[in-house]
Amino acid sequence: MNNKIMSANDAIALVKSNDVLSIAGFVGVGVPDELLIALEERFLSTSNPVNLTLMFTAGPGDGKQRGLNRIAHAGLIKRTIGGHYGLAPKLGNLAISGKIEAYNFPQGIVSQMYREIAAGKPGIISRVGLETFVDPRIEGGKVNKNTTEELVEVVTLGGEELLFYKAIKIDVAFIRGTSADPKGNISMEREALRIDNLAQAMAAKNSNGLVIAQVEKIVEQDSLNPRIVEVPGVMVDAVVVAKSENHVQTYATVYSPYLDGHAKLSIEEVTPTPLDFRKVICRRASMELKKYQGVINLGIGVPEGVASVAREEGWLGDVTLSAEPGVIGGQPSSGLDFGTAVNTDVIITQNQQFDFYDGGGLAAAVLGMAQVGATGDVNVSRFGSRFTGAGGFINISQNAKNLIFCGAFKSGGLQVNVLDGYLEIEKEGKIQKFVNTVEQITFSGDRAAKKGQSVLYITERCVFELSLDGVKLIEVAPGVDIERDILSHMGFEPLIENPQKMDSNIFI
């Protein structure tokens, strides 16, 4: 096409029924909402296209209406292959109910798959996912009974068991950038992340597919410095200029120069956060992180608070924090800014970040935990009818040298008082998190123990450690009674030898 600049409606008209559509975005960052809105409007007004297969990494959405929630319609969508569904609950509900076929694969696998498709390879061979719900001997990453095709298989190479994830062709890729010239060259200077735009575009073009780019503005031909061009125009078929409200930097921030690296944020004065049970957990995790030299990953949820504690207590500059979509250094953001960072050292592509993670580059990772089993298994992906998906959790948890799971001991209304050096449980949570058997294995404790991975489970009232014999209680908070406040609220009996008191300074 000679004229690549067109309206959203004209660009969406290029999407055909039964296409495989890959969509950019990480949480609320880099989401091509202008294109998603146009796709939904076309389907609702014409009942066309139908039976699309969606491929995505970290389920772009805000938990409400934006992102993939816009196109979560049975009929429009036939199948999904994605890393995380938590902020696209409408899509997740279609998957759980069996109204669509759905797969949940590790986020890093989906991210790296774009590169493999671009290179014409049959798929990815990886250790990531072994002995978790992704392993075909367990669930094969299939979300419901209507999902029957096997997209993962066990293979043996050099005497080692590995997983083979099958590649599929991509017919259309939705990507997002800042500026485009008439040739379709795309820059990303105001985007908070680079994510997988280039790999997606290459995958689509080498699948004989189309690339549709959403941008903020059109610039003059040959005005873009080639060093800031992220996606070359030869790979772009259509460019759509978005309305400003459909092209925010993140779902929490319309635009901030601190998130794209154009400015540095002064952190001379910091307002302390309240000393609640979350801060207690983050402080205890921080004590571990200070031991490690190297890059550290912080997960979503309670672990997000570790960065705030590090900044508040003055040791943020002593560690290198990172987030899986590609930031290394600085202070990782939280909420719907998650995935970005302030004062970051570098922003690389998502698949490169997962290469680094998968190869053992993480000195440590701090991740959430929703359920912990007797053998140390952790579930963060599915609980009954509640489905969030694994995200980058499997890549990170399997490959970090030192692993710290963080979360409240119980959930559902837990109230504690953090007093002068000790903890008082005012109201117990309703939901037991330490159970005999987790509902879904997102992390295999048995596999981690056998390979000697260092694993801690940190709560506000106690700390556990993974051993070859199971989960061992190693620390108890001042003011907490082991029998009354810990053992009576667990679905299994942990190993107990000589638990120590948690440092009282954490509670001051």
C-alpha cells in the first residue's frame, strides 16, 4: 500500500475473519486502544470479523473496560493464547466459562515466540513451565475443557526433558508508537516501554501478514533519526493517528517524562508509607535483597512495595531493580503504571529481558503468593472460578537464583496492629493461603528443592523456607503465638526445628 496513513475504520477493515491477531501492550502501557475500539465497533455493527485468535503477552487492560476488555466478545474471539488475563477479566470470563478456547502460557514464552515466528522457526524449546500447569502432563496450559489442541509437548534433548511450544502464523499485528513518517517508520520516544513491537511486526510480515500501527502524530518524511526508529516502515502496512484519550502513556498516567526517560525525578524528600502488614512484609524481604549483588525482579502486588521501602529507607541506589517488560534500574512503578520505572537506567525489549531472566541473570526475585502447598508449590494463577493467569511468574520463579515469595498469611479481611516492636492480630483473615494442595501449580516446590534453589515465603507473622523435606518454619514475629496464630490456620504441618524471632526493628 502506497498510502499507509488511514483512519482506524479503514485499517480495521483489513482484519479478516479467522485471522490470528497479536496485540501489543503490557498492563496499561503501550495499548493500541484506538484500534481496539474500532475493532469492537465494527464487530458490534456488522458482526464481522469473527473467530479471531488473539495472541498477547501481559493481557493489556485496566480491570474494567479498556484494553482487551473492549474486544472480549464471544463470536469475535474464538481462541486466546496469552500470558496474563488478570486485568482483562471480561476476556478471562470468556475463557473460564468455555465460551472460547484459551491457553495460558508463560509471558516470556509468548514474548519470545514472536521472535521465533519472525525467524521462521517451528517454536520454542525451553525448561520454562516444566512441572507447572503448563506442562502437558498436568494441564498443558489449557484453560478449559473446550480447549483440546496440544500446543505444548515434552521433548528430550541431550538427555534432558524440555518443553516445546509450537509456533503459529500471525495474520495481523496491532502495535503502538509515538511518531510515524509517511513511509511508516515508527518511533517510540514517548512510550514508557518498548515491549515487543519490532518482534511482533517481523513475525507478522514473515507470516505474510499485516502490521497496523497506532501513533500520536505524523512527522515529515526522512525527519526521524534512524537511531530512534523502532519499527521500519517496510514492515508497516497501515498507520492510524489516535485520539489523545486513546493514546495515554499508561492507564494511570496520561504522560510523564519520568516514565520515558526524558527527565529524572528528584527523590531527596520521601513521605513515609504507613506501617501496616504490607510494609512489614516488604521490610523483611528487603533484608534479604541487601545480601545480593546483581539484578532483582519485583513482581506485582505486595512485592511492588519493596521499591517504595527501598526508596524511603535510603538503599534504593544499592540495588538494581527491574521489571519483566524491559526496565533495569531505578524505581519500578506500581498499580496501572506497573512495568515502567522512574529513573531507570535502560529500557530494553521484553523478549531480551526474558532471555536474561531465563538464562539465570536474576540474583533474586520478589514475587506474590496466593496459595502455598505442603511441598512448597505456589499458585498465583487460578482459584476456582477466579482466573488471572501466570504472567511472567513462571519464567521468573523458575530461574531466579534466590526467590522470595511475599504475601499476607491469610487474606479476606485480615487486620493487624504493628506496635512498638511486635505484631498484634486484631482480626484474622477468612481465606487460608497455606493449604495442603494448591489448586494450580504455578511454581513447583519439588523441582526447586531438587535443584537447590533458595526459596523463602515471607508473611507479616512468620517466615518459611523451602527444604528437600518440605516447608520449614524459620522465623516468628514478636507477639505471635506459633500454635494459635500460625499452625491452627494452616492446611499442613510445617517442619519446625528452632524458629527464630523476626527482627523487632521491622515492626518499629
